[in-house]
Amino acid sequence: MNVLVVLAIILLGLMVIVGGASGVRSFISLFLNGIILVVTVFFMLDTATNILLLTMFACVGLSAVNLFYINGINRKTMAAFLATFMTLSLLLGVIYRVTDVTMIQGFSEEETEELDAYNLLVGIDYIQVAAAVIIMSTIGAIMDVAISITSAMQEYERYSKATKRELFHYGMNIGRDILGTDTNTLFFAFFGGYLGLLIWFKDLSYTFGDIVNAKVFGSEVLTIFTAGVGIALVIPIAAFTSIMLKQMIR
Amino acid sequence: MKKWLAGIAFVFCILSIYTVYHNHSWYQTAIVTVIEAKVIETTSLQQDQLYEQQLTVEDHNGQIGILTNTYSNSRAFDQKYQRGDELFVKGDQIIGVKRDKYLVIAAWVFIFFLVLIGRKQGIRSLISFALNVFILFMAISVYVRYEKVNLLVSSAVATVLFTVISIIFVSGRTAKTTAAIIATLLGTSIAFIVALVAMLLTNQQGLQYEEMQFLTRPYHIVFLAGLLIGSLGAVMDVAITMTSALFSMQHTATLQEIKQAGQTIGKDIMGTITNILFFAYVSGAIPMMLLYFKNGLPFGYTLSMNLSLEVARALAGGIGVVSTIPISIYVSLWLMKRKQVA
């Protein structure tokens, strides 16, 4: 038996016990996300593809699965979808420029020893790939914040006659409450993933200067910072799209 | 008070950026600035193109020199340098790019957005982030420095510290904090133990450690420690969300109603939080997967080589997340009952 199969079966079992039908849906969505990710990688292989544009398509697909498939198509999921899309487009443009300037794309000296056997000149623009990776690492958290805000706002407006302004502030407050926990989730996930590398830096007795200028370290730190900025940025955007859709539909 | 703090932050911001742009004397390696870059030769390859660049550079004393550099369209392992880039050099060999200044600027952008939008909560998460980074570095230093220290033990100690500090920062010192801390520690332990048992039972079949081969240490231990820390954030997220919702109903609802509300909230959040973990882990494998595919390696091999550890981490984290839902409910109810009796 394979470790991954065992873990997947246990996760599915737990999701069914704790969540019933919606647990099954959560599990399937995890699976669909994996498929979309692999398909995206396949499209990236064609050097003629504009990877940034492709990433936006992938993000649309991923948010459709995670918002519409899990919660159905309605006003709050539409608002969350729009907010996710707007935030990610905004970030993607900026991140692409940042990767270009900071030169953190591709592989570092630390990793390339094992890559000796491979041809590294593959014609794919790794700057765009790096931007895509940073965006995709945070999409889960951005969608989570967006849907939490739009669904709380919809509940709130049902029971109160809040003005647009009050509603916006309510949404912002909900967002601020999740900001701390969601950034935490991502930070620790990244820490866990980078642990091997950090130990290795220490083992090689890299100086502080070596570490902060290293390519891998730069790309990891920028990923963390982008995640934080993304999670913060989606809060006002989701509060805004929620109000916008409410007015458009009425 | 607020303006006063913002003023100090602003001064710090300007000072740190100025410093990092003028810190060349901190480095023992020579640093040069590119003042002109021009392509002198282009070679076409089967899938890519190579460019040879002639760089006119200036060092700190104003001395001009010429360096050559080769880059490709893909830039997977080479760099295209432009006017203004600062490079570390040894002789006429470029050994790195000076990136510290960009990181400092990015850090300020990060701080600015978190504080501007998150206000008090933003500042709190920044402080807890800083403390957590400090604990992480301490744990790693202790582990690397002392041979007798086991990585799993030092990660476990770090995990307890991370949990207590982060939760107190997010929700203050109340009854729900106790509940969230207990639920987080139990949930994380479950994620860890399930992963460990699954690995032992299957003889680690299906896990490909090649991507960690650069480590001179037992990599399955490093992997397990990473799994423990990685699951922690997500489990904490669930525990905090659940306990704060449940404790806010404490005075208006019966225990039975609170339990039911907990189950509904749990259903809503378990999928999204597992997804956060999934994306955070799996996306990082994309660059290497592209390289494998482009080098003609088979589909199954590429997937298992690059994704096995990431998927295992995501699944174990998911197991932690889902089991934390009932744990949070029972721990909260138990604490509420105890208070009612007393």
C-alpha cells in the first residue's frame, strides 16, 4: 500500500464522518483542483503560451470549482468569485514585475546539482512561471477570505437595514477577523515546506548576508509577503463586490 | 498616539531602505553596479536561445570593468542583467545578485498593507508572525548546533510555543483561548501521528525524497517535522474559528444547539482550509514538473517525483483540519459545562 493512498482514504473517511455529503464534495473539489493544476502545467509546456494569461484562466477554473461547485451559483459566490479574480489579476501584474526585477525565477545553485542530468534550456519563460507559482500558492487563502466576507455580508443584510456604508464596514470587520488566522495558515504551511532548506542553510553555515541574497530565500520570502498582501487586499475588494452585486441585482 | 507610531514607522522605513541601499561595506564580497549591458552574440538552440552579454560595471570606488554573462530565453538557471542591477563578483566571475534591498522594500509593502487594511488585527498578526519566525529560527539553530537534540523534539517544543503565542495574540486570554489551544495541540498531534503510522505501515512506499537529497541529514525526519509545522497553521485556523463561534453563543443557546451550530460551521470550513494547504504546497512543484516534462520524462514518474511529499503534507494537514472540528466542539462544550458546574 502506498502512503498517499492510505492518507487519502483516511481523509475521505473523516470528511464523510464529520461533513456527510458536503464532506464528499470537499474531497472531490480537492481532486478537481489537482487535475486543473496538472492541466495548467501541460499548457505551460507550449512555449507559445502566454503563461500569465493562462494563469488567469487557471484561477478562473479553480475559483469556479471551489466557489460554485461547493456553494452553488448565487449572489454571494458570484461576489466572491469577482473579488478573487480582481485581487489575483492585480497581484499577478505586480508580482510579474517584482520577479523580473528581483531575479528569483527558476532554480538556484542549491538545487541544480541534482539537475545536472537535465537540459535546463527549455524555452519556457521562468519569470512568468515564478509569478504563476506565487499567485497559485495563495489562491486558496484569497478565495477563503472572499467567500467568508460575502456570505457574512449577505446574512447581515438580511437581518438589518444597514446602509451601504455600514454594510461595507461590517464586511471589513469580518475580513479583519479572518486576516490573522488565514495569514497564519499560510505562514506555517510555508515554514513547514521550507524547513529542509532552512536547516540546509544553517548546515552550510551560510552567513546572514548569504541567506538574504540567495535566490531560493528571496522567492520564499516574496511568496510569504505576497500571500499577506493578497489576503489583506481581498478584504475591501470583496466588501465592494458584494455591495456592487447587491445593487445590480436589485 | 496613533500618529506618533505611524511617524516612527515612517522614519524606520526610510532609514532601513536608505541603509540597505548603502550597506556595501557589510559584505566581504565585492559588489559592482551594472552601468551598461549589451548583447554581443546570439546562438539559437533547439528549444531556446542563448545570448552573450557584455556588461560594463562600476565598483564602489568608481572603477570600471567589463564582465561577460550568458543567458537564455527561459532563464531557468541564468540571469539577464540590466542597467542598475547590483552583482556580487569574485574576480571576473558573477556569483550572485544583491537582493537584500528588494526584500526590505517588499517587507515594508507587506507591513503597510496589513496595517492599513487590517488595523489592530493586522498589527497583531505582524507581531505574532515576527515572534513565530524567531521561534522557528531558534528551533533550527538549537537542532543544528547540538547533535543530541532531535529535530522532532525541537519542532514539537516549537509547535507548543507557536500555538500558545499565536492564539493568545489572536483572541486574547479568555476561556475560548484555552479551548483553542487544547484543540490545536490535539489536532496537530493527530495529523502527525496518522502520517507517522501510515509511513511505518507502508514502509514509506510512494514517498519520493529525491527533492530533499541535498540534505545531509535524515530526510524523512525533516519531512515529518515540516509536516508537523505545516499542519499547525491550518489546524489552528479551524480551532480558532470554531471556538470563537461556539463561545459567542454560550449565553444565548443550549449546549445541544451549540453542538449543532459547530457541526454546521465545521462542514463549511473544512473544504476551504484543506484547499489553502493544498495550493500552498503543490504550486511550488510546477517549475520542476515543467523541467521533467520538457526533458521527456514520463507522466507518472514526473508526478510522483515532484508531488508525492507535497500531496502527503496536504493530506496529513487535511486530516488534522477535519479531526479538529469535532475536537473543538467537544473541548468547548466540556469547558462550558465545567464552568456551569463550578
